[in-house]
Amino acid sequence: MTPETTVHVRKLAAKRWIDVDDALCAHGIHISVVNACGFHYRSAFEHGYKHALQDMAAKTRSDVPKLAWDHWGYVEIVLEKHGVPPNIISVCGFHYRTAFDHGHQHALEDIAAEDRPLGRVDQ
């Protein structure tokens, strides 16, 4: 993505994460877990956005859940190898997959609105 698009996507992801962050804290989830989930949420949001730009012609909305699960599979293994408890991995996984979908949807909305140049998407 262009630097401008990257900044735009990261701001969107951060704004969307605030509500999730507040909800987790309100449920008494430890701040270290909230921070870990936040990192993966923002990362997934950005990945979903990139996929929408890269594969717009080839992918349909029905492909997004599979893409999200495929990306999450790697992160899940990393968390397991670092000894993260299964219940925490489950919470992070839910937020990762939904954030991926959310980022993908925002890319489609931005493209449809044509309110800014999207530029080239790098791998």
C-alpha cells in the first residue's frame, strides 16, 4: 500500500479497536491480554484491507472468512508456542478474524466511495 493508505488503514483500525478494548477491560480481562489482542486486531484489520485491494476482482465476500482463518492459523501457532493459555488464544482469535473481515469491508467501502487515491498495493 502507499504510505498514505497505510496511515489511513492504521487510523481506522485503531479507532475500531477502542470499543473492543473498552469492552475487554470492562469484563476484567488483564491489560496484557487486552494489549496482545489489540496488536493482533490491528494487524488483522490491515491484512483484510490489503486483501480487498489485491484481490478485488478475484475474491468475493464469501472468501473473506477463509482468508481470515488461514491468516489466523499462523498467529495461533505462534501464540501456542509461546505458552499462551487456550482461553486467551480463543479470545484473540475471535478478534483477529472479525477484524480481518472488518478491514476488508472498509477497503471495499473506500473503493466504492472513491474518496481518495488508493495507489499501488505492495505485498
